[in-house]
Amino acid sequence: MCSASRVGTHPRCHPERGGALLLLLVLFTLPSLAAPAPLRVCSDPNNLPFSNQQEQGFENRIAQLLARDLGTKVEYFWWAQRRGFVRNTLTANKCDVIVGVPSSFELALTTRPYYRSTYVFVTRKDRKLDVSSFDDPRLKKLKIGVQMIGDDYASSPPAHALANRGIVRNVTGYSVYGDYTKESPPKRIVEAVAAGEVDVSAVWGPTAGYFIRKSRVPLVAKPVSPEIDLPFLPFVFDISMAVRRGDTALRDKLETVLDRRADEIDAILREYGVPRVDL
Amino acid sequence: MQFVKATLLLLLAVLLGACDSGPQEKQAPDATKASATGKAMLPAFSTAANEDGQWLTPQKDYANTRFSGLAEINLSNVDQLKAVTTFSTGFLNGHEAPPLVIGDTMYLVTPFPNVLYALDLKEPGGATKWVYRPNPDPAAQGVACCDVVNRGASYADGKVIINTLDNHTIALDAQTGKELWNTKLGDINRGETMTMAPFIVKDKVLVGNSGGEMGVRGWLTALDLQTGKIVWRAYSTGPDADVLIGPGFKPFYRMDQGKDLGVRTWPPEAWKTGGGTVWGWISYDPETNLIIYGTGNPGPWNPEQRPGDNKWSCALFARDADTGQARWAYQLGPHDLFDYDGVNESILLDLNIGGKMRKTLVRPERNGYVYVMDRTTGEVLSAKTFGYVNSTAGVDLKTGLLIPVKEKEPKVGKVVRDICPAAPGTKDWQPSAFSPRTGLIYITHQNLCMDFEGVEANYIAGTPFVGANVKMYPGPGGHRGEVTAWDPVNGRAVWKIKEHFPVWSGALATAGDLVFYGTMDGWAKAIDARTGTEVWKFKTGSGIIAPPMTYRGPDGKQYVAFVAGVGGWAGAIVSGDLDERDATAALGFANAMQDLKKATTRGGMLYVFGL
């Protein structure tokens, strides 16, 4: 629970208070003008490169950009992106926007996509493995890391792809949740390549791109191929913003800003090393 | 309640011929007399003949009968049963825990945040004696799979023991509520939670973990009742040394024999996150000093990512109660495909099978079969379906193998329709009751099937992933719940009651020849234990998913207690306020429960009924 009364007992979420205070200040100093409502964003407080409470993630930066364009400020509602995230944040009306979800996301109303990324193979540069295809015969022998979800019948697409090719015995799972008591828990799967725990990891692009840049051991990322396993297992995903079902007014407003600020958003994604596939 | 009348009359005739149908007796039956009629009997060690009017553990007794010898409330007067006391727990999540009564005090533990109330039954209305608040870590709520339930407290030697969602086992002085010890057994950061009721055998408290789908490694841990120190821990996966398998291990079937099967039946390393959690019910047989319990589903991978039997997930263990060393094991579901956890109750009964009295355990299993097994050896004596099953084709009694059905095998990217039962099984955790007076087991359960459709893009912690689109819906007949009266000797249903919603409450049987259960739309019900005829009902403020219990109050009178408070996996659509348009919410259960929001609202409340 993220109610204000529980702040201090909950390591994962702390409701933003500054935004509300600021809004009050604005209301007080400009009584004759209707102050624009803050952009209320649902966000994970410890999940770089996407977001954190210090607002260092690229989703924090994109949220800021949008708010500035709308002449307002961001007000965060922090909640770990776990089971019940949408229900406890967006649906519970604690916030109005989730900055990144797949465009086909069913739990909310999505904007048109504003970027497209891909799963990538991460390897050590000095190994010169250059893995880029699920059909690379070496994958039958190499030690492979995949992101593990922890939900019935659910896996990251590379885990499904490898299983479909009979590659299971040499596959190690790394929880997408990780140990939440540590900083940026999803980075373990990239560190495992640097440390030689696995030879290659199949990682969602933004996570890979960012932690490769942070790694002391030089690492390389190659988009996986094919882009889709037939009949339909995609490795490339369109990413949109999400609002509550029925909130078409906000959706339309966000789409206008996404159009207007497309170049600046691209620059932010570049800065964070997000591997891109043309939309 | 609806009956298939013709069937009922027919079965009633059979039943009356087969069972002792004498007049209502006020005393408990002679439990040890051998039956010439083939009626199921309580085991010789049962204390049911000396009913003391208390309720010390959710299962009532070591044999897991949920039977009370109290008979003051019976068929002749049950229509006069009325509410005498109510008590709000103050919480909105699913309430799966029955109260306990020890002496003149009632104890009730709530779902997260796992508050324990001690109520003074001597005071009019049951005044609060003390309240214990463990203040579990709120982050545990994001880890639990299926609502933040707790399945009850247990009592022994002046101590009430509870488990918290964030993995603490806590002993309290039953008189004062003072914390005597508090032991942390697991870590929410590894996906572990605790939801089961502790089970106390002699000087040990037995506790297991939950979280199979999160990459948890399942275990059962024994703590010293006096100090809370860990005495032993038996893992469900891994090398024999970790599973507490040694020279005394004698599994009945060849498929369960061999060294380090907890490692060798998995891809390398996969056993380390293999599931097999222990979150259901434990039985104890004092004659053989064996504890018997089942393990949960394998995880966290899809079936095709974990080739092999995946031992010891979905398996039954019999262990020495003092050392934890396994004596036998039987894997109910090798390489589980459907999330059919093996954690249901084993009711310990003595049955006349083929003219020979056998010491058995009887398990209404999630996969849809009632297993009758020799509890000393692990041999399966029979396995008959108690609901509609097409996901498997029976149990081979020679090999012990559950026979798979190829075309019902779910695989991501493939469409598989009409898998019965659905993932929660024909019966989930909700405990059955047994009456030695009728020889019948009263099983409250589901009638659900599921479709497994293609792929669905989803998103967690910044990562898009792909999962199955699972949708559950009512099974044959269109109703979602059933109460089945089961004759374990002859392996057949004697009668069935159809219920609109899954019956998620479990049952209580009494010497008054009554069976009590609750419905998810909030009806507390009593039925005639012999015929299934509804003889009393009362509408509670929220749906009922906690097993009812009965006790003798300080005034010497019999009472029946129900806890209302809908939720759990089945009721998450109400307790979690899920959007009824999300068919795949609650792992597909929401699709089958879209109308529950119209039928009930949430809120925990105790109701005590008396004459």
C-alpha cells in the first residue's frame, strides 16, 4: 500500500509530496488563473533505466518533457511494477499516466506507439561470439541467460523461442524483479555476462542498452532475429503511454505532445542507449 | 440449491441401504468398531469419540476430518439456528481462516496484515480480550499470487501460533497475547510468502512456504514449539540430503525410486527455483509417527522449459514427525501441465477394502480424482473422478502414473479449448469434512473448465513478456460449484448439490448429522448429512470462503461459527476490485466470476450462530 500513513514502513513506494505542495503554491500565487492540473504519473521507484525515485530514468525524463510542454509539473505515485501495479495505481485513480507499456496492453487505454525496441543478445566483446539469431547452432551449447517472469505459462519471448527449439538444459533464468532491496534489480542478467556466469543473455533492449554502458567489461548487444517467430511470438515491441480506459481526452492530449516532442524523446532514448527499431 | 431429483432419489435409496440410518443420536459413534457394511471409519487413534467441544486447529484433528462430535444442534432444531454474535475484523481481503476455540476464548487471524483477535466467550457478545498486530512488511502483498489470504492459526500447550504473509511464524501466550517467540523463515525478495495454517505435532510446529510461480524453492520446516528454533527443513526439490531422503525412504512405485530425483528430473539448476511449495494441509498418524502432506506446482517455467518429472513438485510426502526423514513419496502429477498443486488435505480413515481393513488416506485432489491410498506405504488403492475430468485419462494403479491426454497439453502459441478441470482444479485448498456417522466425505469444490488461447503481450518491471490467455468458465451443467457427498469405500458420489459459484469455503460435519458450508455470494448453509437436503441458511454480509467450525461455549451450549469476507483466488474480482472486463485477470479466474460483484461485496465479519 502506498498510502501516506505507511511512508517509512514501505521500502518500495513513497507518495510524492512536493508536487502537491507546488500545486498549492501555484494556486495561491495565481488565484485568478486556472492552474493546469499536474501530470500524475504512475512509476516504479527503483527500476532503472526506466524510472527511479531520484527521477534518473528515461521515463522520468520523458514525463518531465511532457509536463513542461503542457505547462505543468509531474506528480509521481510510486509503486513497484509488480502484480497489481495497474490496479493499485492507474485504476485506483492515484495517477493518470503510465509512461511505458506495450501498445497492445489490455489493462488500459494506450496512445499510439512512440518508440519500438527489441530483445537483444548481450555478449562480452572479447569473446567475439557475435550471436544474433535464435537459430545459431552454438546456442545449443552456450550458457544462456534469459529474463524470468514468474507467472503461469508466461515467459520472456526469448525463453519461449529457445524452448521451442529444444534449448532448455543450458538456460538460466534471471528474475525480472530481482532483489528489490538492491539498486536497479533487473541489471543482474547483464552483469552475469560481464562476470562470465553465462556466455550470452537475451535481454529486453532498454535494460541491455543502459547496463552495457555502465559495464566495466566491454559488452556488445545485437538485436535478436528473426523479429517474430511464427505463428506469432514477437521479439520486437511497440511501446506506448497508457491512461485509464475511457480517458480519451488525456490520451488525445498526450498523443499531440508525443508528436510535437518526437525529436526530443528520440534524443532522450539515444542518451540512455535504448536499441531502436524503426516504427 | 438445485438437485437432480431423480438421481437424488435413486442415490438416496442406495445410501439408506448402505449406511447406518438410525435415529439422531446425541453421542458420538463408536469409532473403532469394525464395519460390516463397508462404511468408512475413523482411524483407531481418533479422539472424536471424546469430543471436548474445542477447535484447536483448522482441520480439527490429526486425521483432518473437520468432524465435531457435538450434536445439540441437529436436524430436529437446526431451523431455529440464529445469529447470536457478530464481529467485524476490519479488513477487506479474502478471509480463509476459521476461528479456533480453546476453553472460553475464540481466536481469529485475519488476512494481511495478519491481526490475531482473542475474543472472550464468557462476555455477552464476545468482548475483545486482546489483539496482536504483527505489522508484516506491506511489500509482501505484491508478492502473493492469489489475494493476501491466511488459512488460520493453531493451538497447543498454551500457545497460539500464526504465520504472517512476510514469512514469520509467531507464538503467542494464549492467555495474554504476549509474543513468546518469532522466527523468520523466508524472504519476500525471493518471492516467498506464507499463507498456510501452522500444524502442530507433539513438540513441533510445521510450516511451509508459498510462491511456486515466483521461482521459490518449496520447503516444509519444523520449529520447536517451546523456542521457535528450526529443528529441520525438508526441501521439495534438490539433492536427497536437502529433501531429507535417506536409507529409510521406501516409495511404493518404481517411478519414485532412485537417487537425487529432485535434481535429475529437472534441467540443470532448474530445481533451485523449482517450486513445490507447501501451503496446504498436513495430516498426522500417531500409530506410524508419520506426517503426510502434498507439494505445489513446479515453477517458474512453462512445461516445455522444464522437461522431466520435476520432482518433488505435485507430490505427496510421508515423513517421520520427529526427524523429517521421508518414509515414502508419491508424485501425484509428474511434470505438471495445469497448475494442479498437490496441497489438498489427506483425510486419514480406516476402510474395508475387499474384505480387509486398510489404513488409508483419502484425498480429493485438485486434478479431479479422489485418491484412496495406503497411508503406511503410499500405494494407490483407487483413484476415481469426483467431477468432470478430460485433462488426464486416469491413474494407472500398477505404475502409479497419472495418464496424460496429449491434445489437452497447453503450449504457448497453441490454442487448447475445454481443459477440465481449470487451473484451480476440481477442488482447491478448501478442506473437506468426514462424518463417521454416514461414512461420507463432504467435498466442497468447483466445476470449471478453461481455454488456453494463443499469446498475450504483457508487461512487468519494464519488460514486455508473452503469456497464455487463460479463460475459465463453468464446466458441464453451467454451474460453477458443487458439494459432493463421497463414499470412499465404493469410490462414488452418493449425491451432489449444484451451486451457482465455486464453493470455496470447505465443510464442517457434526454428530447432529449436519454439514455446514458457505457460498461465495454469502449464504451460510446447513444440509442434512444423509440426503443433502438444505435445512437452514443465513445471508452474511460478504461471500464466505472460510471453513465453518463449531464449539461448545462456556455456557455449555453448542455454537457454529462462520467467517464471511470474500476474496482468495476465486473472489479476487471482488476483494481486489478487478475490472470485470479483464477476462484474463486473476490468471483467468475473473472470466468465470464476472457476476460475483453483483452478488456480494467485501468485508471480513465473524458470525456465531446458536439455538
